Amino acid sequence: MIGLPAGTRIWIAAGVTDMRRGFHGLSAQVQTVLEQQPLSGHVFVFRGRRGDIVKVLWFDGDGLCLLAKRLERGRFVWPQASSGTVSLSRAQLSMLLEGIDWRAPLRTAEPVMSG
């Protein structure tokens, strides 16, 4: 996983993105659609129409980075909204990139109820 500084926000771009876009096209989408700054240090995640490819755009302090991942089996879980953004935690981003449903992960044990 990417080592992110404390306070880094992670944003998913709801809907689908043209996966032919690179640094410039995704940076423009961050500015116009997400209304964020691509050089803010925040992480922006985009998914293609088929759902098997995501691209992650972030500024690491030295330059703009672009990560692409394609699942060989399955699809990346994405919000149902067709536009807007969803904020994720680092753990949710890790699950998303592993192809796990980050919206409702199952706990291995029930929480202890006091009372």
C-alpha cells in the first residue's frame, strides 16, 4: 500500500471515468468535477465502465503519481451514485484495491456489549 501522510483524504469519484485518461485528463476531472486540487496531496480514485480497472491519482510532494490496477477476476465495488464523491479511510482504500466490498466488511467477532 502507498505510504500516505497523516491527514490525507481519500476521495472516490462516483460514476464511471474514461480509463484512457492520464495525468492531465484525471487532474482536470479532479478540478472540474470533484472541485478539488490535484496537487493537494489527497488521493483520488477513479473506476472504468466495466469495473475491473481503477486509477489512483495523488501528489506525493515531489510529483504527481498515477497508479492503475486491473482485477483479473471480479469487479471493484463502487458507490451507486452517478456523480459526486465519497470519502474513504485508508483501510477502506486497501480493501477496495484488493477487490473486497469496503462498504460492509464483516467482523470476525461480535462486539462486546457492556451493561
